[in-house]
Amino acid sequence: MTASPETPATASPDAGYAPTEHTTPTRYRDRTFYDRALVHSILDEAYVCHLGFVRDGRPVVLPTLYARVGERLYLHGSTGARAQRMAGEKDPGLPVCVTVTHIDGLVLARSSFHHSVNYRSVVIHGTAVQLDDPDEKQAALDSFVDHVVPGRAADSRRANAKELAATSVLALDLEEVSARVRAGGPDDDPEDLHLPHWTGLIPLTKGYGAPVPADTLAPGIEIPDYLRDL
Amino acid sequence: MTASPETPATASPDAGYAPTEHTTPTRYRDRTFYDRALVHSILDEAYVCHLGFVRDGRPVVLPTLYARVGERLYLHGSTGARAQRMAGEKDPGLPVCVTVTHIDGLVLARSSFHHSVNYRSVVIHGTAVQLDDPDEKQAALDSFVDHVVPGRAADSRRANAKELAATSVLALDLEEVSARVRAGGPDDDPEDLHLPHWTGLIPLTKGYGAPVPADTLAPGIEIPDYLRDL
């Protein structure tokens, strides 16, 4: 499963994050981008990231709710969660790697070797710190809700003091960041082009099912426009 | 964003993986399962896992192609990839955490605090070792292709000696494994039930788009049944 020459039209290598040792790949440099708009679009489209940290010398990777606000990522947790506790105990914070991935299609080549998937991913390296400022924390909680459904934070009850205290938010600045993208169809070797196998791309699609009202929803409360328009 | 009392009908806490320190959560124990059939179904449905390892003391998380064969996971890479190189250099192998996550729905509560997503995830802790046995490696490469589309390995050209040499496969046994599942609708606090916000679940759907034949596909090669039936 190998590289493809295609690069996406949305990706521009200019004016983006500065590459570092952590964000310079050993392979597939033609698939690696540092463009901020591309990184933001990949981050904003996913519902969870994969948060990696080191505990007792071993790696831990956990799916985690998050939201991006400008060049800062907020990571959601409870005050009892391990990563959140560790970030609070460590000075200046917890070294993390946060990865977000979309799978866009199945790439079926004639050769087993050139099979692949199309994907868009972002990898962020940095140090996550616990949010102490109550205003930024409240705003971060709003951003989690609006990240799931834009417009929803204004149409729900805001966190109260007890809920704020029970929630831990980690902040991670977008500094060491790279995106990787594979797009396009299969890329068979010339000597395989005569083989009789069907070859091409199977796009993967995502969508929303019909909303399921909660059992406790009172009659007469209609579904709001921001949900109808999803 | 908090726990829900619902547990899925497919999950049985019996006869599964033995919990260890790494796979016993500090929170949400009612969402944690060790059932093999549930773990297998979550692993088999995803296209990539998130592979975590430690490099120079810092976490790295990379989206990685994989396949499950029985109680063993194969992780795909090239011989130049960092994780693969590190696994080959280390004895007995590379400590890893492999995580697979599906997001099934958006949970919209009346309170910001009880917003959540429905998900199914698997976390595997273990030591990944490089596959040396050529027969197992060839079989693992077939399993990657069949993991993407069942039946495809038999309808493509198998890897040749050069391609086998350029591919590195890590093996990870399923021993320290747990699944986490959140299902069902929102779970608002009793004192919020009178609030006027719409509340419920937005299911997320996944599907396949129409196959896109490669430009180089010869006329007369029809799409095979295993793709038509996706």
C-alpha cells in the first residue's frame, strides 16, 4: 500500500506551520502539508481525536472529544481522567500527540501492494496544559458543544459551577502540526496494467440519520433549524 | 459530557479478555467491556487504527492500516517507517497502544454538560513485533487487502519478493484489550427536564459511493460481485 502522485487542490505548502523534526516525515513527503486552512478543515470535520500520552513509560491512546478555537485545541475530560490528572500534576504540562483522521475512500489496485485508502489526517505534537481560567474554561465547554453541532451551545443550558468543577479541559496550541492527505485513484505499476482485475476507487460517504427525540421530550418542542439543516 | 446508563445488547462481560491495570478504567466502568465478539466486531469494521508508541520519551500517534486474524492484529508499514524500524531494533519489540474508534451518533441533551457522542472503541496494549516468517507475512498482506474489501485478495496480484521485502508488518497479540461503548439517548438531570430545548439523538451513517473505475481500466472488465454487494 503505497504513495500516489496526486495532491489535493486545497493543499498549499505555503504560509503554514513551520516543519519540525516531529512533523517531518521519513516517507511520503509529497503527501505532507503544513497549510493552516487544510489543517483546520480536517480538525473541524471530526468528532473525536486520538489523544496519545506516555504513562509509566508506555504509550496510551484514547478517543477524546475536542474543539478548535483559532490556533488552540481544547481536549475534554473529567477531573478523574488520567491524562487530565497527569497534565495538572506535571509542569509545564503533559507531552501529547493528538491525531485526527478521516477515511475517504478505498483504493483498489490490480496489485495487492498498491491497495490503499484515501485519507486526510492531522498530527499535532505539543504540551497540553490544564485550563485554570474559569472564563476560558466556560468558553471551551461551549466550543465542545458547538463543535458537535454548530449553534447548539446557545440552545442548551450552560454548565453550572458544579459541572465546571467536574470537567477538566486541556489546552494544546497548534504549533507543531502537519497534515497528510492521500487522494485519487490507484497507482498500479506499468507491468500490471494488463491484469484482468477491476481497479478503481470506492468512495466512502458519511451522513446523518433521522433525529430520534428523547422519550422525555415534551410535545410541541419542534426540531430546530440548525439540526434540520445538518 | 458524561456517562449513560445504557449498555448495548451485544456486550457481555463474561468469557472475554482478562482485565489488567492498563485496561481497567478509572471512570465509566459501566461502559467498559472485555467481550471478544464485541471487540472483534469493532476492530473488523474500521479501516485504520491509531497506533501509539513512544519515541525519545514522547508520544507518537499515527493512523495505520491493519487487519485482525483470530487473536492477532497485523499493523502495516514500510520498512522505512519509524514504528516499524523501532520494533525491529528493540527486543522483544515495541510497546504500543492501538486504538480503534467508531462514532455512531450525536447526543444532544438539554444541558451542555450532558452532551456527548455515541461511540464504540477498542484499546489494545501490548508489544508489537516485526514479522519475520515469510509465509505469515504473505498471509498478513492478504489479510490487509481482505480487511479493506472482503474477497479482494483473491482478485488481485499477490505481493512479489521485492514488494514483500519493502513491506514491514508488525504483529500484536490481543491480550490486554478492552472495549468501550456509549449507546442510547441523552441522560439529562431531573431538574433540567422542563427546559425548552429539543433533545435527542442524531444518528451518524456511513456508506459507499458509486465505484469510480480507474482511467486505465480496460473496457469489458465488469465490477465484481463482492464490490457490487458492499
